[in-house]
Amino acid sequence: MKSLKFLLVTSLTLFLLSSTAKANDFDWTRDFNIQAQATPSEFRARFAGHFNLSDIQVIALLSIFDSLADTFIMLRFGEMQRMLNSLSREQGLAAIKK
């Protein structure tokens, strides 16, 4: 009975810790949005420069997504997809083998 109780407590603890660790992966988005709200025009300009977008394009993207952090994540996914699409089949296979 004691071992069953110990196993249950251990399992519950691991479950709670793993979900907390997973939630911390995107903690940076809160700080990102706070910085964006503090100086919106300056932040939009830096954002536009990083992704080679116009200010109007950034404003349009912000109307689609809930926050600047969400917009940033989606644009980074787009960059990664373009990079992956530019890889040859041989390069892709070599990367998988490493």
C-alpha cells in the first residue's frame, strides 16, 4: 500500500512539474508584448526592419494576430519554412543522419 501511495505521489509531482516547465517555454512572449506596448512605434520599426516589412504590413499583421509576439512566432515559422524549402534533398538527408 505504501509503495502504491509513493508511486501515485511521485507520478502526480512529475506531471505537475512537467506542465509547469512546458508553460515556461513561452514566458518570453509576455515580456516581448510588454516591451512592444511601452514603445509601440519604435518596436514596430525594429520589427519591420528585422523582417523587411513596411510599417503598414506590420500593422496589418497585428490586426490578424492577437499580439506582436504571436506575429513574431508566425513570421519566424515562415522564415524557417523558406529555409527548409531551399534545402536540397541530399542536404535534408544529411541533416537527419547527424
